[in-house]
Amino acid sequence: MHKAGFVNIVGKPNAGKSTLLNRLMGEKLAIVTQKAQTTRHRIFGIYNDEEHQIVFSDTPGVLEPKYGLQEKMMDFVKDSLQDADVFLLIVDLTDTSEPSEFLIEKLNKIPVPVLILINKIDASNQQNMETVIEEWHQRIPKAEILPISALHGINTELILPKLKSLLPENPPYYDKDQFTDKSERFFVNEAIREKILLNYEKEVPYSVEVVTELFKEKEGIIFIDSIIYVERETQKGILIGHKGEAIKRVGTQAREDLEKFFAKKIHLNLFVKVKKDWRKNERDLKSFGYR
């Protein structure tokens, strides 16, 4: 008997969805930073063992969209609410803002199991945790609730056995040696974007999109050319920095991560170009994969 299904991870920005995906997969598939809106795309992580295949779907955090890019990000979230066998709702225990009524309403209506993971318990106290658990029992009565720390691995070992018990009987949806639906170039783009999120402040990281134009392996070395697009000339100057030092730092950090990911030597070239107001332009968004 083989079991397989889609487990969709949803929640507000910065709740810890990508950290959890990486923890469950044992691989760094999704980039992680402290900045909201780090995740822009829907990423599949495919967990396999002999009798199970779990297709994890990591989605952008639920927010009120303010421009075209954010609308496309929310389309990925809406898609994820159509096709799950199990939902993992990640709740940040330290987040004191109002929960997403949109998600609560959807998860109460959907006729599949919901597991609520109360994340970041290492950053709170027992009394607060018990209060939050009770609040979520009332918001989504059918859900099972588990307090965890995705970052520190507290109680995360309980998640996979639970999910395996909830999966329907199915043959595998993907080859058993496949661990994601994304291309090599996607992971290059994301590695570069992560370093930009970590190294720059204010609006610059959110105005960036990365496109890898060359990914070619020759004699054990992977040669990569990637273009970083920004919305304005001033952002281009900030990104490059004095005598190119800032962009060089990004390139070095991204290359080190990519060498670990691909287990090969990397030769990485970065170029910066301006594509004015791309986040609001429907044609540009489609060309960057936001459909």
C-alpha cells in the first residue's frame, strides 16, 4: 500500500513556513530571512520514503495586496487552497496582530484535515502558548494543534508521522528521486535574492527580481550569469555600491550557498539592469513567472 498527497503550508508573512519546509525536507529549498514577503512563488518540496510521497507546497504569506506583484503572490495562495489533501497552518506565537479571517474562513469550509502548528514556542511562555492554543481551538474547531519551533526543531519530529497517517492511498505523483518541482535556475535566482534581502534595507530588496540567463556546466564547474532587475536608477546605484563592493559581497555569499547546494564549484557573474516599475506591469510580471 502506497500513500501520497499534497500538504499545503499556509500562514501570514514571517510565520515560519519556509523554515518548516526546509526542516521537514532536510534540504534548504526555500530562502529564509526576517523580512516579510521573502517567499514570492509557490514551491513544491517532495518528500519520499518507500511507502509515502508528501508533496509539500510552500506559499507566500497571506496579505492585503497593494500592487501587481502582491496580487500575483496571493493568486499562488488561492491556488494552494484548491488542491490539498492536508493543510498545515503556521501561526507565529509572537505575532500580536489580528489573524487572517480569509484563511480562517477558507480552512473551516475545506473538507480536508487541518493541522495548526503554533510556531516559535521558544520565544514565548507557557501561559501565552495555552491562551493562543485555546483561541485557535475556537477559530477552527476541527483542527489538530501542535506547538513547535521550526527553527530549533522542537516537536517537529511529530509532524511527518502525523501527515503520513492522514495521507490518502495513491501512487506517487512524481518520480521517487525528485525532491522539488523547481528548476536549477530558480534556486540560483532565489539564492541571489536571499542575499539581497539580507544585505539591503528599505525598499531595495522588494524592488528586485533575478533572472538567470546562463547555467552551464563545463569540466565540473557551473558557469552562471544572472541579471538583477531593479525599478529605478537610484536602486541600481545602491545595489552596486561604492566601487562595486556591495554587489560583490552579494555575489560571494550567493556563490558559497550555491556551491553547497549543487556540491560543485560555481563561477557566478552578476549584472544589474533597470526595468522601470516592473512590479506593477502585467507583461513584466508574466515574463518573470508570475502568471
